[in-house]
Amino acid sequence: MPLKKTKKKKQSKTGYMCGVSFQHDFCDDNAHHVELYGSISALKHHKTCFKECGIVKVTVTLEKYVLKGTI
């Protein structure tokens, strides 16, 4: 009986960002940078718009390196 090939689990991380930035700035033809934070408290510390814009929770999944670094 042949062994089944198991897929390698992709690395994922959770982050938080401005809701308006997610809706308008995070797109394929993005000419703007977007900021992603590791915690809600970090976002609130660096951004003042969270009451107006909201906060979204996102998951970032590593698909592949397109250019590996030297470190």
C-alpha cells in the first residue's frame, strides 16, 4: 500500500489592523503601506483612529518566500 503524501502545514499568524485601511488600502494595486500589529493594545498605542475606523483581526499565511534573505 503506497504512503500518502502529507502536506506541510503553512505558517500563519494573527494580526490586527485599522478597519478602513483593510477596506481601502490593502488591495492588489496597493500604492500605500498598511500597518499590521501583533496585538490590539499595540494598534491602539500607535493609531488614534481606531474608534472611528474600527479594528479588524486578520490571519497572515506564509505561502512561499519570493526572495530569501541572507540571515
